[in-house]
Amino acid sequence: MVMEACDALEILSLFERANIDVWVEGGWGVDALLGSQMRDHGDLDLIVDAPRSELAKARLCDAGFEVIFEDPPGRTAYQDARGREVDLCIAAADRYGDRWCTNRSVGRGEPDYPLECFTTGWIGGKSVACVGPETQIRHHQGYEPEDVDRHDLGLLRERFDVAIPDALR
């Protein structure tokens, strides 16, 4: 299923109504940074703070989403009857506001989401919280990039003049 901007916004509103902060990353996160939808999306990648994660999961289930994949304790993927998918990453904040995926040890190496990576972007004309271009690029490392990944990273390089590692070109 192709997820449209209205689908992403509808899902984000589930969290907004419950006062749960989430940040968009992945393909929709790139498009949010660019301010418009640049390609088709199959899912919506979100980050949620660990203390609010159980409530976030409950909101998704209440809205008809079911778990389709779990990588405990830090990632769970959901899908609803319409085929819309949400990939939820649970992150724990340290005292500095940096966030770490809960399947990693806090304080070891670089944080997955440094405090300064959090920013805002636009999906379907609505302001949304997302992660910045440098973090988007960093999160594309460690696996073989697909054509859509190279496309997204190229757009980030053009718009934000950020360096893209050779392995991701």
C-alpha cells in the first residue's frame, strides 16, 4: 500500500490527541524536511520516548493497528486493515536530552538521536516534529542502501548541502 500525506497526518493525530510526542524519520522524515512529498511511502517511521511508549502502542492498537513485527525492546511494526504501516522506535532520553534506542545501552558510543537533531518539517502543509538531515544520513548507514535510500539522501544533499558517505551514493 502507498501511504499518502493524509494517512501520515491521520496517524500522527492519534498521538497528538493523546499528548504523546513523536518524531518522524525515514522516508516521511526526509519529505518533512523537504516540505513536500517526493516519493511513494510504504510506512511511517516514528520515534517515541520510552516513558510514553506503552500509551503510544495502546493508541495504535485502539485505532485498529496490529503488531506485524517486533524487535524488542526497541522496535515494533504495526499495520491496520487498510494496509498502512507504522514502525515505532522507542528511545530513552538521558539527562542531556539525547535519546538512545532502547535496544542499545544508554551512554555507549554516540546517541541515536542527539538533542540537536530534533527539528520540524512539513507533511501535507502541517508542521510535524522530525529528525534533521545529518541524523537521517547516519541512520542509513550499516545496511545496503536501496534506490529509494539513495534518492532520499541525494535530495538531502541538494537541499541541505550535507555530505553523503560514498557507500550511500
